Amino acid sequence: MMMRIEAVLIVALLAVTPASPALAWGNEGHQIIAYIAASELSPKARGEVSQLLGGDAESSMVQVSTWADEIRPYRRETSHWHYVDIPIGSAGYDASRDCPNDDCVVAQIERDQKIMGDRQLTPAIRAEALKFLIHFVGDIHQPLHASNNQDRGGNGMRVVFQGRYTNLHAVWDTPVVIALGDDPHSVAQTLEGEIKQPELRRWQSGSPSAWANESFRIASDEIYAKLPGSGPTYAPIVLADDYATAHARTVKTRLEEAGARLAWILDETFR
């Protein structure tokens, strides 16, 4: 009887828990990416970024790295720009299926880069595109922002992690990053120190669609494939207490790649 009561209480709790919007990597992850990118900028790009954002490139990039999430409730048209729903079980990104009307993170990164580099536009318009770009390059490297298992990128998959009821997407937003350390600057310095030049050169290439496919494959092979069932869940899945640390290598690599590629895009745009 007690077990049945507990089960009812769990379901009731989950039913009234508000669905949180997807905020890839949380504040910490986006700040880490901004720190890494700022340190890799060419002098030319650093100067351009400083001028557009009105301050030191590093501190300004870190400060605006979460801006796109902060304005999202007031700029509803930007909501779809944060992610791309690539169906689990598919072969990968298909623009006509996954990004109709160019309304997804893949198309928006390309659009923001063009706006940012167009010197015919006002500095304010270019600065806004830069702020979006800093955020969206981070978003596209979060595996659950480029995948969908009929669960809204993990938002519909209920889980219990370290004694707390949450969802799979939320775990990949913040706990997996916090497991690396709770100071974004220190974590960024550590990660950047681990990047080898051959890796840096290899990462600084490709396209947003290729980066989305990387995230999709990680979600398919390393996240969903290791969970029971498919699609949204009503009874929560209990994740191991070491779930975050077990994915540390993947998280580190995605943050490093995002930082390196953000710097590369800015260098290419402002050269």
C-alpha cells in the first residue's frame, strides 16, 4: 500500500512540475565556451568584438553569452533558433524536414554570421547578431539541442538524478557541466590547456549542419541508446549518481569544440 501511495505522489509531483524551456548548457556552459573562444581570437577579431560589444572582448563575450536565453520570453520569434529537432533513428540532419522555413539553430548561425559581417548594417544590428551567435554556437554543441526522441529534446523524459526529480534535458544543461567544476573561468582555463594544436585545427572547420550531426550522433549513441524505452516517460528513469562524471569526456570535448569553432567563425568573419 505504501509503495502505491509513493508512486501516486511521484506521478502527481511530476504532473504539476512546470516544463522548463531548453537552455543549453546552462549559464556555466555558455560562459566556459565564451572564455575559450575569447582566448583563441585573433587580434583583429578581438578588436572587432570589443568595438561591437563595447568593452573588453573576453568579459563582454562572457557577459552576453546567456543573453539569448534571457530575452527569449520577450522575443518569442527567437525560440526555435536555439535547437534543431533531428529525429532519433534517422540518418541525420535533413534541412527540409528538420529546419522548415530556416527556423532552427543551423540556419540561424549562418544568418547571424552574415549579418555580423555586413558593414552596411548599423553597429546595433551587427552587435545583436554577434550576441546571438555567441550563444547559438554553444547551443548546437549540446547533444539534446540537436536531437528529438519524441520527447522535445529530452524535456519530456522524466528522470531522477541524485535524489531530485528533473528531466533528461535539464541534466545535460547544467549538472554535467558543473561536474567539471563550479567556476567557469577555471574550468575554461583547464579545458583550453588540454587542447592540442592538431585538434584545434581539425575542429576549426565544417559547418553548423555538420556540428548538429555530431551532437545528434552523441545523443543517439551515448545518451538515448543507454536508456530504457523511448520517447517521453511518465514514470521517471533513475540515473546513476555518477551519471554526470561518467559523461565528462564527452562534455569536455563539446565545450572545447564549441569554443574553438566560435573563435574560428569570428576570425573568418572579421579578417
